[in-house]
Amino acid sequence: MKYFIITLFLFSTLIGKSQSSLLVNDKLPIDSLLENKDENLIISRVIEVEGLKKDELKNKIKNWGSTKFVNLKEVLVSETDDQLVMNYIDKSYYVKSGKYSVTVDWYIRLVIQFKDGKIKCSYFDDGNAFIPSSQYSASLSRGTYKLKTYFKEEDGVLNSTKMTTNGLLAIKESVMLNMKSLNDYVLKKEPTSKEW
């Protein structure tokens, strides 16, 4: 238990530092959130896994997706021999106004490409989820806004608005944790029949 608490503390400290390292003068530049703002690419990484063929990696990713998202069929939107595309809703983005926060469900598209011994994971901003109308606002169609919508130009740099900075950091952290989960699962050794 003590080991778990220490690990949790260290991990939360690292995330806190990584979030604050994204800020420049307490502002979030768009380049800290998106690796490629034209493609709405949040992050893309290659994971190398020695000794596993493309089909084995694909099966491992599908197993990860089945446990991560509970129902893989709901998030898997495309599958080829070399690629899986998943579209899932992230619930970590929010907008803060005064002492109130409004959570906005956000679509993330995860594209995973396979080669023998490696996979490439790319997370894209796929826009807001449908927002029904309320007494205060009209409904909002799916994909009306992208994360880059919440940036304004200041001195030639696109920075997040004050109301959205913490929510943007939260969605970036959520995507990073998702990628860490995928990375850890792919690199984990399968138990042998004796360990069962």
C-alpha cells in the first residue's frame, strides 16, 4: 500500500510539472497543445516492440481497446491490415466561468498504424460531441468546434483563452494518460501458461 501511494504521488507530481511546462507566462500556446494544428494532431508517437509481428501487435491493441473502452465495437470505426481507427469521447475538457465549470464531451480520434516490431499512435482532435439545447443556449452539432477554436492571437502567438486553459490542459493530460496506458499494455509481456 505504501508503495502504491508513493508511486501515485510521484506520478501526479510529474503530471503537474508536465502541465505547467506547457504554459508560457501562464498562457497555453497552441503549439504546446497540438503537434500539428493544421491536422488537429494532439500527439503522435512510435512504440517499438521487439519480436512481435504486425498481426500480433494488432491483436494486442484490440485487447487493450476492449479493456480500455469496455466495448471495442463502439469505438472502432475502421480496420485494415495495417491500421485501426478508434473514435472515443473524452470527458475531461471543461470551460470555467467564474466559480462555475461546464464539462464538454470531446471526440478524440486515435489512429494506430502497424509494422512488424512497431506501432505508430496518433491522437487527433475530432471536435465537440453533440450538445443539446438548454434554457441558456441553443444546441450544438457534433464537431462544430475544435480545440484550436479556443485560442486567440496575442503578439503573433495563438494562446488559449483564460476560461479554457485548465480544460485544455486536462484534455491533453487525458490523451497522454491514454497513450501511456496503450504503451504500457503493448510493452507488457504476456503471461506464460505456467503463470496462469
